[in-house]
Amino acid sequence: MDRMQPVVPPEAMREVDRAADRSLPELIEMAGWEVYRCARSLMGGTYGRRVAVVAGRGNNGADGRVAARLLARAGVRVDVVAPGPADLSSYDLVVDAAFGTGFRGEYDPPTVGTVPVLAVDIPSGLDGLTGENRGAVVATETVTFGALKPGLLLGDGPDVCGRIVVRDLGLDLGPAAVDTWRPEAGDVARWWPRRPRRAHKWSRAVRIVAGSEGMEGAGVLCSESAYRAGAGMVVVSGRGGGPWPHDPIEAVRRPLAGTDWVEGVLSDLDRFRSLVIGPGLGRDPTTAEGVRRLVQASPVPVVADADALAALELDRLASRGGRELVLTPHEGEFRTLTGTSGGDDPLARTREAARRGNCTVLLKGAPTVVAAADGRALVIDSGDRRLATAGSGDVLSGMIGAVLGERDPLEAVGAAAWLHGFLPRSGPTHGLVAGDLVDLIPVALSRLTGTRAG
């Protein structure tokens, strides 16, 4: 996982700074130079420019003052101002170096109007751990040092950070400081499983238990997306015996037999690479009991989504044995599953749920967070608001089922989640529905992997 962008919490980053082989004044000078370079780039030059540097009393402010000195040397008219309300709307650029990641309380920021803002390390007033906005000015660009901070990616962070630029100051993050990463396209291309030359349809077979009367489409979307993501065989079963609309012609359909349907699913489940259970399945007591039995008894990795999550008890999952289990809740399902009322730190909450259930947990959101039972986590921010449509989660479940069991579960789930978020980029700006996402999977995979056949 060394190629991914590390995401380091503020306190851990301060420990990295303290352990650095450079002195604090040297680090401040280096950071100031990076701020200066970003400022010049944002302004397109220095001639005739006026810049306001909002500088606080801490290290963040010191970075800003170094940049102010360098800008002045380059011919820029620079004013260094104290944090607080002021009208800075007449400048060509505002450098926000008021407060860093250690800020607490509420920030009363200056007025900047339409002036571009360069934030130093993090927009002042933004919580570096959770992304809670406590008065931050919206930045055009944020230059951060050493590594991404969680608050840049979580909560309100993406709304106020603008473009994020990470500058390396030669700091040794060390393995102890990094347990969270932000994957990029190259990471996902590396993780995505390649179909072996001698593969056959059962090499990557997916068993799906999804859909019920009135919710047949969930099973269809899940089946189609599993195929498009690389499954060689899909066998799908749902509650209710009627025909499914637009039943995928490639999928094998097996009705669930009466009330004791679990044994029928288990009878040949060991032939499959994974099991996806839950989308549109229903929540009646008989179905819920069947879900619990199947998750506990499955000999293959399981993806539990939607109605399956409502049937499961998180603290009882840890005893199921060593088989891989992936839970994919949205925020409401997560609160029910964990018995918690939410919170402002999705990384911490997802990690705790994964530990309690001895499984991999994907908390859907903007961004999506994926955590393994051992504490490793990914922040997936490839998606956009077009994914907020009915059936989008069913598509994701099928995609996870297609890749689960071939890699480390965190990588497999992270790859599917990242690609799922990437899908709308090949689709329409408006009117995108879940069925469109299915059709975009091979398009996105081709863009991601180039000419490589998978």
C-alpha cells in the first residue's frame, strides 16, 4: 500500500514533525517556500500584485510569514494581517495562514469576496481530524505538508479546501504514523484482478441472494454489475417466484425454496468465489433468520448489504470463523447495525465497527470509508452526487462480489468502491440512473487498465 497517498491525523503528524532530522525553523522555511511557489502559480506571476497574508501566532502563521518575505522579495506588495474580521476583497490573493490543524473553537474569518485564497496546510477553522467547518473561508487551493490530513477529505473539507496540493518536506512518516490511505487510479488499476489465461467461468463465479416481490430490480442490478465487473458465472436467487423485469440473460436464476431456503443455497456454495446477499431481499422474520444462518455458515467470502444488514448483529459476527465478510451500510444502516447514534469521525466509527465484527466495513458516503478489522482504512473520494440514486448500492455490491476473494479484502473492496465512484465520469451530467452505472463499468475499466484484458 506504499503507493497510495497517506492520510495522517494531526496529532500523528505533530509526532512526525518532532521526530524529524531537521529543526523546526528549517521545516518552517521549507514550508514557506512551498507556499510562495503555490502563491506565484495562483497569481500567474508577481508584477503589480497585492497579497494579504493572514498569519497567526503558531507554526502555521510562521509558514505564512516566510512566504510573505519571499513574495515581497519578488516584488509583490504584501500586507501581513492578524486573524479576524477584516475586508481583504481588494487584494489579488489572500494567503490563509491563520491557524493550522490544532485550531479549536470558532473562527471569525476575514471577508475575501471573489479573491482567490491559498490555505496553508488546512483552511483555518476546519477541524483537521473530522472536517467540521468552524468558520473556514473557502479556499481556491490548499497546500498541505507531508501527507493529507483526514479533515481535508472528510465532512466539510472537500467543500472548503479547493484543489489540494501535497508537498513533501522530506519527513519520514514511518509505518506507525500511517494506517489510512487515499487510493488513486494507479492503485486501483494495480489491485484490479486480471483474469488468468486458463480461466473458466467458475474461476470467478458469484452467488447472489437478492430481490423480492416488488424489489426484483435489486437482484437484476446486482447480477448485471457482477458480470460487468468480471464475474464469469452468476447464479441469483430472490424471494417470490414471478419473472424478473429485464432478467439478465447471462445469469442463472434459481428460486429460493420455501421457508428452508438456506440449505439450497449452501448445497453448492463452495463452487463460488463469493456470496452477495441482501439487496431488495426483504426483512420478514423468516428471511432475516435465513440471512443470519447463511452468513454464519458460508464457506466463501460474503458481501452483506441492504436488508441483510438489518438482520445481522455486529457483535455476533466475530465468532463466525476466518471467512471474509464485507458489510456495506449507508449512514442509517450503520447506526442500526452498530447501535450508535452517529458521530463526527467516520474513520474512527468505521474502524470500531470493523473491529467489533472482525470484518471489513464500507461506510457509504461522501467520501466513502473502508476499514479492515486490523485498523487499516481507506478514504474513497472518487464519487460525486450522481451516485445518490436508487439502486446505486446494489451495483456496488455486485462489483465487490466480482473481485472479493482474489486480493486482500481491504484492497478488493477499496478497488470496487473507487471504480464505482469513477463510473459517472463516463456518463451523462444529468439524469444518470443505476442501470447506466452497470453499462459504464466496462467503459471505466477500459479507461483504468488501458489495453490490459481482464
